[in-house]
Amino acid sequence: MDPERLVQCPYDKNHQIKASRLPYHLVKCRKNNQKIAKKIVTCPYNARHRIPKQEFSLHTATCESKTSEEIYSKRSQVRYTCAKYIYYDAIKLVIW
């Protein structure tokens, strides 16, 4: 994402913010617009995505950030599984 590109605030449609400043703006604007904030949820794959609650399931199914998140998660699980081999030997526990 181009850091200089302007994006629209999900809390106030009149706000146009540089993409690089969006995370800071979202925190501030959420506090100032608490009624709207109750109707909006954060995407589990990308914290910059704010979605109306009624569209959440559709967004999570089609989110463009989902693919990279799932790939990273699967890789880290494989690394963890391969990192330790545990063998139980009668009374002792040997960790290789």
C-alpha cells in the first residue's frame, strides 16, 4: 500500500487520511465516534480493516489479507512441530 495514498475513515466519511497515518487516526476517531464504533468490528487478518458487524462473516471469508495470514500460521505450526521430538523412555523423559 502506498503510504501517501488517501484512504477514507470508516468512522467519519468526511475524513481522508494518508495510509501511513491510518492506524493512529483510527484510534483517535474511534474514541470520538463511540456510537458508530459499536457497529464496527476489526478484521482478524488486518487491523486496518474496519467492517460493519453485519458484513463481518462475508469479509472474513473474502479478506485479501487472509491468505498471507493463513500461510504464515501454517508455517509456524510446522516449525514448532519439527523443533522438538519428545521420546518417553520408561521412567525418563528425554527431549532431543
